[in-house]
Amino acid sequence: MHRLGGKAVIDLHAHVLPGVDDGPTSWSESVEMVRMAAADGIAAIAATSHMMPDGAFANRRTTLLPLVSELQERLRRQGVDVAVYPGGEVYMSPDVIARLERKEVLTYNDAGRYILLELPATEVPSYARRVIEDLVDMGIRPIIAHPERNAEISHKPQIARQLVDAGALLQVNAGSLRWRHATRQAAKYLLTRGYVHFLATDCHGVYTRRPRLSPYVAIIAEWIGADAVRKLVRDNPAAVLAGRWLDPPEIKEKPGLGARLFGALRGARQERGRVNVEYAVGVPPSAP
């Protein structure tokens, strides 16, 4: 159990490992990022470095796991009371299943229950539904990272319904509330209609895209209520780290005929106002 100033939340999307992607460049910056998260009331962080199929950010499971252990040890020695868990922001490609089977990519806590997937920036690819369904059939629940930043969804956020109906959960970036108008409006649309399971920082450094949730919690509580926000930053993330199965949300709008038909097929397959989240959250022991 972690208590930090009476407030405790979990950040499921954070680039805190040094030198592996566009996050921190040194161990000192990594540790400082986690210190900042602790000061903001964050008790646990999933280290979700980019995991691209190829290129500069083609990180692999065997590379990232030792770095998570190293960060855990550095935090312990410096007295920073934040638990760090392994994970990865896995780029959604048609071969995600094959990459999993080759043990190239990381699931949350390396437990094979949840995986964070990043959509291509400009579109929702035609293979997205198949990848999501195949993962669910394997007993792995996909979490879609920041769908509000995807160009197609930001201009027509109801498209995200396709991902949810296929079995995915959605994670919105807190910082999207300060992005361009379309991104902010898409985030609000998804949050207020019940699409979203997680609010995360997607932090990348100590100066920009910092590890902070608290400035945004009050804003979102005005939209959806305090109890709903607590689920996004505490209860649902805790379930992911513990490997407890979460069901897709009940969308607060009527789907079109096509979505209703698809939902039937899939079923056959399977307080307003400002608020501080002031409840400590239980999280499972850190992975070795």
C-alpha cells in the first residue's frame, strides 16, 4: 500500500526509461521524473517505452526488463517511494500476435493479460479490429493509447466505437486537454460518453510532457464526476497491474445499425466540481 500526501494514483503510460525512445536521456532524468510523479500523488508507474516493429524505437522485451529493474533499484536507493512496473507502448501492426509469440514485446507487468497498443498517427487501420479480436481470444485485453490523438478519431471520435466493440479498452492522455482543439474535443467526447477506462500522463520528460495528472483531474471531474475519475486513475489501473479482467465499457449513446449487428456477432464470440483523489490504492508487489 502506497500513501503519498494522502493521494495515490497509478499512471499506466509513462516513458521513464532512459535512452530507449523519445523519453529521458539519462538515469538522473528518469529518477527526477519519478520524483515529480510522486510529488503529484502518483504511487505506481508502468514504464511503457515505445516498441516499434523496426527503426530507432524497436525496443524488445529482453532489453527493457533489465532497465525496469535498474530503475527500481535506483529509486529504492534514493528513497523514492513509487513502484515501477514493466510494460510497453506497442505499435499496432498486423504482426502483433507474432511479435507476442516470439516474446519480443511486453504486456503489462509481463503477465500476458493486458497490452498497450499505439495506433498509427493518421488512421485507424483496416486490420485494427482483427488484431484486437485475436488478442482478446488469446486472453489478452488490448488498451488503446491516446486514441484522441489519432487523426481519424480526433475528427470523428465515434469511430473509436469500432475499437471498443472489438474488445479494446481506451486510455486518454491527461495532457490532451491542452492540445489543439480537435484533440481536446475528442478526449472530452470519449470521456463523457463512457468510452474511457484510463487516464494517464504519457510523460516523456521533466520539462515537457511531464508526469502530472492532478491539474487535469478536477477538469475531468466536472465532466464525469469524481467517482468516475477515481476509476480512471486508481481502480481500473490497479486491476490491470493485478491482472484482473476488465470488461469493455457501456457506451452512452445509441450505436448505428452496423455497430449493433457487429455487437451481436461479437457477443457470440465473447461529483461534479473540483476534486482531489485522496484514497490510497493497493497495488501488487513490484515485479522482480
